[in-house]
Amino acid sequence: MELGKTYSPADVESRLYAQWIEKKIFESKPDNRKPYTVVIPPPNVTGILHMGHALNNSVQDIFIRRARMQGFNANWVPGTDHASIATEAKVVNYLKEQGIDKKTLSREEFLKHAWEWKEKYGGIILQQLRKLGCSCDWNRTAFTMDDNYYKAVIRVFIELYKKGYIYRGVKMINWDPKAKTALSDEEVIYKEVRSKLYYVKYRIDNSDVANPSPSERGTEVGEAAGADFITVATTRPETILGDTAVCVHPNDKRYAHLKGKFCFVPLINRRVPIIFDEYIDMEFGTGALKVTPAHDLNDYNLGIKHHLEVVDTLNEDGTMSAAAQLYVGEDRFIVRKKISAELEAKGFLEKTEEITNTNGFSERTDVVIEPRLSMQWWCNMKEMAVPALEKVMNDEIKFHPEKFKNTYRHWMENIKDWCISRQLWWGHRIPAWYDGRGNFVVAENETEAQKLYADKFQVPTSNIQLTQDADVLDTWFSSWLWPFEVFDWNAKPESEDLKYYYPTHTLVTAPEIIFFWVARMIMAGLEFKKSIPFRDVYFTGIVRDKLGRKMSKSLGNSPDLLALIDQYGADAVRFGVLICSPAGNDLLYDEKHLEQGRNFNNKIWNALRLVKGWNVSEEIKSGNEFAIKWFENRIAQLGNEIENSYAEFNPTGALRILYNLIWDDFCAWYLEMVKPNFGESVDSNTYNKTISFFETLMKLLHPVMPFVTEEIFQQLNGNDDTLCNGPYPSFIKTDEKNIEQGERLKEIVASVRNLRAKNNISPKEQLELFVSGNSLNGFDSYSSVIMKLANLKTFSATSEEVADSSSFLVKKDKFFLVLNKKIDAGQERIRLEKDLEHQRGFLKSVMAKLSNEKFISNAKAEVLEKENQKRSDAESKIRSLEEQLSKLN
């Protein structure tokens, strides 16, 4: 079959993926091999593939494919998360498009629609992961609301409740007015925003009447002749309607005369005390704080301390409640504008200022959250956090990069109780049952609940009417069981799968869910399996645009990943996101990296076309011994460096080495060394060695770019054998002398080519090259290769300076290139001076490193050796260039 001029991903990817599936290459069952297990961070069932998924899942696929090729029983478990908030919002909008209002449906009717939506749209992202080339065992696909998974979640809730870790209570929570549900602290994203700071005047009560009538209070500033005021600064004037105190610092002399006094809340004239507390920052605003216990956590704590009334002025949808007295039923942000205007009109607004402050936004709906007092279910995490922290700090679980250990430790040492209830219908319903009088029991189902209730309250079961809690559990309460429940821990705790695959090996995730998920999985693994859930955690960075902004639909800077795969191919996309992705650090996405990946595909494809186009002869004697030996050593040298990069959890570093090995060493140098002249044949030994090298390179590259490597491997072999099962290459110790000779050869040839270009001499014109010395000793084994690549007529030794030549230095050897033209002394001087300036600058940078005590103390011996060699070479070149300039002058 004739090979196309360029590689066509569209003709290859779906065909090869179908082959892999047909051959069941990704399927895994316990056997006598060592397992290597990865569980996918389950994407939301609502999700579609984006750049973050491309990075995260490409890294996972690299680890799993490489392990499979190394002979491990590799098992990558896929699945999706039911994503309570996001999915319910999707279903509500889906129903709205059909003219159905959720409020008109029963819970059962809504859930029927939700399951229908999930079956229709919920698996899209898993299909898209196939397009990316992900080698998951699709037979093991899990979903966090599967029946077996549901039972595991309920079991865990009940066990933790019996242990005293789970409890019910009223606390200040983060409220999402759009989703109408509680959020945990970790589900709140803090952003800097531009706001107004309103300075509002509260009239001091100077009367002797404890509870003055409305006529005595006055509703406008002007109605209170001679009144004085205390001014507070707030960014949320709508919450004034819930104020139950004004607070100042005990040491603030400005307000000392107000001890024991009261003031009136503007507009509604609620008489509230002026309290004194050291919590107050005297420097912020006016040094006086309005206290709204129902709508701020710190205010709530002040309220408890000073026994203040709690007035909840907000409804669950963010509108003003009846308790607000004014603007009832209107949205909080509309009220903010209206109330500020009314305060100004009635003389209560002293001034406003533009400021930058921080607001909390819902991680799911991106609306401003409201602190709110609410009865919720909570999980006390303190005891579970202790062993989970220890496992990471002692490196039983290793973080890559290690810097995230400090982030993890800070959070675990300051862990708060987890709000685990959500006011939604889609999710795992809380297994608590109520009698209507405030009594409840926790049980797996209603029948069990009735028995428990009967025993607890000593009543016959026939008289019991119980109602299940309407709330569902936080989505993360199910996903923290993921590493073991995907292997059916609850139903089959002694199963072969669980014993074989757990603990898993490498978790690949993003730093922003280190608390949501990573920490909680570690706690759950230790609590319920008594062992860690994974051994290594690799943190990817956040994909950002060229301006450093996080990608989002609202900014319009998030490209269509599937369209990019169609345009460039999955391999190019994988290459593009990985080549610029240092572990744990954010990466700046640029489409040029995808273009680089596509060009890399075509470079390898053209190498295939070149090699497959050679005529092979059994009768020709090989003259490529040096080239073959050099590339054998070069591939071993860089192969070992690639392995070191993987050992250090640096797949990007491995890819960069591999990219240079294939593009430069193989395509640009080795193939040029060994390819036959036009119209000639190649010997069979060289051809077979070249095919072997090509196969090895494709094996090394396969985990990163699976499609193009598989296609080329099959083209090289003429069959549909697969790379997927390996073996993955391993390498022996290299011949350093041979590698050094190869590097010297490249530098000599590059210098000749550079001088040709600077002097406008055609690459086709043969030149003469001399090396200073009595013989070619040291170059004899590869002088013919130098002559071929540099297109030389002769290459010989000389003991004298060569007239009409241009000279250059490689290591300590001086070369003279006869350019077949009169040397322009002026141009030669400029060239030498430029080279000298470059070498001096290079030496300066090397010396800066070698004089840095921190570098010297931390650098490995081989690194120091290389730097010292660089210094020696630079010093030699500087001496030679100075000598040449002196002679020229």
C-alpha cells in the first residue's frame, strides 16, 4: 500500500481504536502479574471534554499504557460522578425547555426525568475520552449512583453516624441562592471584585425611654432634632434590615461615651445595642461594625457571645423575606441599589467609596453565596484527619510535586466539620427518618427505620408514621469511596478484584480538589479499608490561555477540544497539552503547541516513507558501522534519561527528551548518515537495524502518542500486531566514548554547514576540510560520515595554517574549511568577534553556576562534571578565537 504524503489522523484513529477494543487489550482481570491500577477522577455526568480533561487523562493514559507495555496487569477504571448540583440544574433547564416546571412535579416524577436525561446525555464524556485515545477498561465503567454504589454510601453514612462522627445541627453555612442548597467551604470560590463601601448613619438613642414608640424614634434623620449618630461602613446595605447590634472596639476612644447606649437601624428603626468587642478592627472603615447574626459567620459568633437576636432577612432564592419588613420578595442585588438610594434620600447615607474586596462564589453555579443559618447534616473530620495527614507527611503516600504536602498539611491541621447535606432531589438521599415531632432515626430503609424507632421510643410499629429526610448527600460523600467501591467493596469485601487491585497506584488529579477529593479519599481508605487508597498523587496544573486566564465558557477562551482533535488529531492534542505542562504548575495553552504536535506526526511519517522507500540489497557490504553503533548508544543514553524522568513523575520531561531524540538524532542525523545515495541500495544490515531503531522509538513514544506510533509500527511490520502490550524498551550501559564522537561529529558538520550558509556557498559544492595535527587519528572511525554529511571533497590533517580558509574550533581541535573563494578579512573579523563575544557570555553564565554555593551543594556529581567540562571547552574556544583574531590583525 502506497503511503500518503502526510499523516492523516482521520484515516487512522477510529480504525485503530476499534482494533484495540476488538482485541480486548484494555481489559484486565486478576492474574499472576503485578497489577498497576489507576482510577479515573470521575468527570461529572453532565460534562463534555475540555482542555483540563485532555491534560489529566492524557497523563493517566501515559502511565497506564507504559505500565501495560512493561508487563504489568494494567487496569484503568473509568466512570462518572452524578454531580448533584450540576445535574439537577441541567435537568431543571431540560424540563423548562419542554414547558415543565420542577415545582409541579413530585420527587419521584422529577427523578424519573433525571434518570432519562442521564441515560440520554450522561455518557457523552466517556465516548469523548475514547476519541482522545484513553485505554480504559470500559467493562468496569462505574457510576456513583449505581445500586451497589448507593448501598455503599448509605452504609458509610450509617457507620459514621453510629460512631458519632455524623450529626445534625444548626450552623452558619454557605448558601447557593441559585441552586437553593448548602455548600461546603471547599465549594466556595473567592474572587476579587469591585464594590462600593457605603457609610451609613445609625441614630443614637439619647432618650430615657427604653422602648420609644415609632413617633418618638423618627424615620428620617431630619425628624430627630439634635440627634447624633454612629456611622458604619458596609458593602452589603441590604443586610441592614437584619441588624441587631452595632459593635466597636473597647479601646476605641471615639466611642467610649456610647457604652450602654442603643441606636436605631435606619429605615426600620429597630432599637439595637451598641456592644464592645476586641474582634473589631479599629482601622477598617469607621471602626464601627453593623452586626447581622443571620448573614455573616463572624457576626453570628458575636451574636452568640453577646446574646443577640437573629433576624433572617433572606429567602432561599436570595429575595428579601417577610422578616426584612421592606422590599419583601425582591432580589438582594436589586434591593442593594434601592436601599442605598432610599438611605441617601432620607439622610442616612454619609458617603460611598469604590473598593476592591473579595466575594465568595458558588463553585457550581458561579453566583455570590450567602452565609445563612441552617439545619444541616455534618461530619466531624478531626479524628479521621490525623492518620490521613501522617500517611502523606511520612511519604507513604507521595505527592508530586512535593510542594503540595504543605498545602495538604495546613488544611488537615485546620480541618472543619464537613456540611454533607444538600437541598436537592438528585443524589443519595439521606437515610434519616422523622416522626413529625423532631424525633428521628438513621436506618438503611423505611422498614429498618420503623424497627429502630419502635425500639428507641418503645412504641408498636403499627402506630409509626415516618418520613425520610428530603435532602441528599454532598456529591463528594460518594466519590471519597471511589478507589475501593469501584471494586464492589460493600457487596464483596473479600473479592479477588479488591484484594488484587487495591490499593491503587497513581492518582492523577488537579491541586484545586486536594481537599474536596484527595484528602477525603485518604481518610475513607484508612477508615473503611484500613489502608491507603493509592501510593502516588500526580498533580497537573490548570490550563490557562496565553494571557494567564483560567479557561472558561464565560470568557470565551476555552477551545472546542473535539474540534481540535478533528483538526489536528488526538496525538497532536495530547502532545500539545503535555509538552508545555510542568507537574503541578499551570500551563499556558497555545494552539502552536498542537501545530508542533502535528508537525511531529508528519516528521515521523516522512521518516517512515523514506525508510520504506529504500531498495535493500543482500550483496552490499555495510559501511554504516559507526552510525549504527552511535545511534545504539544514543538511544540507550536518552532512553535511560527518559526512564529517570518517569521515575521522577515528569512525563513532560520524558516527552521533551523523546521529541529531540526522534526529530534530531534519528531523523536529522542517523537517517542522513545511513540513507543510500540517489539510485543506490542500502545493505540489509543497515536496513534491519534502522527498522529495529524505528520500532524502539515508536515503543518509547507510544504511551504519549498511541495512534501514530501504532500505525507506523504496523506499517513497519506489515501486519496488525500491536504496540500496546509491549515489550517496553529497556537499555544497558552506554559507550560514552562513542557518544562523545557522535556529538563531535554533529558539531563539526554543523560548523561546516554554518560557514557555507554565511558565505553563500551551495550545499552541493564539495569543499576541503583540514584538522590541525599530524594525522586523522581520533576521526578515522567516522571521517567518512563527516565527509558525507558535510559534502566534503577531502578531509585530512595539516600541521600548518591553511591559506584562504575559515577556521573553527570543536572541543580542542582546530579546523580549516577551504571555501574556494577569497576570504574577506573584514567579514571574518566580524564573525570571529561575534563568536568570541558569545563564548565569553557563555563562560560567564557557567561560572555563575559554579560560583553559586547552593547550586554546588545540591547538584549531582554528573551535573557538576558537565558544567566543568563546559567551562573547559569555553576557555579553549576563547583562547583559539583570540589567537585567530590576533593573527588576522
